[in-house]
Amino acid sequence: MGNGKTLTGKASITSEALSWLTPTLPVAFIALFAELGYAVLNNSTFPVYLKDGLGIDPVYIGPIMMPFFLSELFKGPLGVLADRIGRKPLMVVGPAITIITPILVTLIPYHSGTVFLPYLVAFGLLRLLDGLGASALWPAMFAYLGDVVRPEKRASAMSVLNVTYMIGLALGFLAGGYVDDTFGPILARESVTLSATDRSVRYFPSFYLTSILFTIATILAVIGVGYKKGSLGFRGSAPTREDAEDEIVREPFSWSSVKQAISTVPGVLLLAFVTFFGIGCIALQVKIFALDEFGITETQFGLLFLWPAVTIGALAVPLGSLSDRWGQVKSIRLGFFVGAVSLWAMIVLFRNQHAREIALVVSGGLLGIGFVIAFPAWLAHLTTLTSQSHRGTIIGAASTAQGLGVLLGVLFGGWLYKHATPNPATSHVAPFVACAIFLSIGSILTFVVLKLRPET
């Protein structure tokens, strides 16, 4: 009898310890398919489609992609909206937008030598719509986890989303490249309108794949998350005690309260901007860089990063949950430091002609490890900076700062890739140098703007 009670007690403790997984897993699957879709579209497909498929000068890739990142500025207002109408509507509408836009991209019949401006506008509008969808989805998703997971387990919950991010990023390059390499030539041969020099049809399969992925994400959001009108709560959710107290004293909505909430975190917003400016410098250049430097296929590029990314994904939960044990701020600082060091190491090693591929893969792996250490702690830390009634607002504001940083970083990185004078020793490594500089500045800022507290 005693053993039975002991076993029951252990099972009860284990069940309680893992209770945060119940509301986290449905969101994780939504995030997985959405991030895989965004990785295929933004990282794998669009840069090579524009450069190799349409013959557009790489210097214009940044401006064409700019509206996607420009729409990140709407994360603040959309975070406020998530505080007002609930999380689920935005979690459904966000991915639903990108069901249609990839198909519309394939219907824009651009060919080299035609008037460029109308196509730039058309591509830009579709990129803006995709960005608005992403801006609706992510703040609502992160705020939702802040609502339903108790504070001491929020970094663990955010680390599960990190797993989906790493898997999506890893498989995005491989999936996008594989379907293009496999089905693209078939479409090109069967197209009766294809000219001898037009290779754009070859990249259509990855656009179709993107549409399918976002269809799945939308369906999961509809059936996997409950919603009660007029409440932030979801099926199976219960506010923490601090949030329950917040419900009692919640103030009526006003823009002045939103401004006041945002004004409490200027240092955090600066840190977000600087760090993601650096990330933006290489965000759209990594695949083009690898294809240009190593002369490999899209599928080979995907395989190059597959196993490091999968390994990092497997480590994401234990590494991300470090902050639940030793503090969010410490994890943020460590992750930023690892990321900055990994990029400087890559820049140094890339001078060796025989170690270039290894340098790129290893530094990418270390950068990923830094990311999975810092980012869950960063998201969890944001949920502690305000009450539940303004949680979406703060997360949206930080996301807007991140988006603005990526937007400007993408433009700067594209300019560096085009105009920084290459030489046999460094080639197109300039965007990576810029990224390393800004990540280093961000690492220093973590000691300036983030303060150690007993609970973090």
C-alpha cells in the first residue's frame, strides 16, 4: 500500500511538473508549420527566385523583401489588438493570409528586360500582406503562452517554440530546395509559355509548398485552440495568481496607457533593434552566399545545415529551460555572447580556403545554440515586464523594434553583399562582419539595460 501511495504521489508530481505542456503543444504545432512556411518562402525561395529565376540584380532583393519586414512595425498595434479581442483571432487570420499570396506570386509574369517598377510594387504588396500575417501571429502566440503558463515555466514553454523554429528553419532550406530541384525541371519542360532563358517556373513548387504549409497551420489554429469572446482566456487555460489579481484591477483601455506601458522599456527596445539589425544583415544573404561561394545545389545547401539544425533543435528545450533554473537575464547574456563569438570565429576561419564550408556550418551551429539559450529567456523576460492586460502590447512593441532592425539590416546587408569589394581572402563576407559587430554591441547592451532580479 505504501509503495502504491508513493508511486501515485510521484506520478502526480510528474504530471503537475509537465502540466505546462498541455497548452503549449497545440501552439507548438501551429508554430512549426508556420515557421516552416516562412522559412521556405523567405529564406529558401524568394532570394534565389528573384536572383536566378527572374534575373533581378541582388541589390534589389532587399527592397523587394522590405515590405515584409516593414510590416513588422505593425506588431505593436496588433499586439494591442490581441490584448483587446483575444489571441485566437489573430492566430487564425495571420497564417491564413499566406495561403493565397504565394500562389499570386507565381501569377506575376515578370521577365528580364521588362519595365521593373510595376513588378516591384506587385511583389512588394504581396510581401506586405505576408508580413502583416506574421505580425498578427507571433505576438498573439507569445502572449498566449504568457497567459496560460505559470511564470517559472514560461522559458521552458518558449523553448518548445524554439524547437519548432529550428526544425522549421532546418527543413525550410531542405524542403524548398528539394521540391524545386525535383519538380521544378518538370514544370519548366511542361510549360508551353516558357522562353528559352526564363527559369522562373523552376521555383514555383516551393511557392505551392508554402501555401500547403500555411493551410495546415490555419486549420490547426482553428481546431486546436479554443476561444471565449470577450476574454483573453483559451480552452484549458487558467491565469496565474498574479494575472488573476491583475484582472481585478485592470484599467479601461486607452492609448495613453499603451504609451505608458511602452515607455517603461526603452532599453529593451534598443537591445531588440540593435541585435536584429545584425541578424538582418545576413538573413537574406546566407543561401545566396553559400551558392555563390561553393557552387552547390539548393538541396545540397539544405543538407549542409540539416543535421546541425536538427541537433540544435533537440537541445533547444534543455538549453532554453536553463533560465527557469538560473535566471532569464543570465541566459540572455550567455546566448548573446555565444552568438557573437561564433560569428567572429567564422570570419577568421573563412580566410582558410580549405575550411570555408566547415566554418560556415560550425559557426551557424554555434549561433543556433546561442539563439536557443537566449531567445526563450528573452520572450519569458518580456512577459514579466508588465501585467497581463498589457502583455501583448509590450511583446508587440519589442517585436516592432526587432522588425525595424531586421528591415534596415536586410537593406544594409544587401548593399554590403553587392558593393563591399570582394577579394580572394574574404569574398562576400562583409555582411557577416556587420552581423558580428552588432551582435557584439547587443551582447554589451544586455549588461546595461537588463537588470538581474531574484525571479529572473
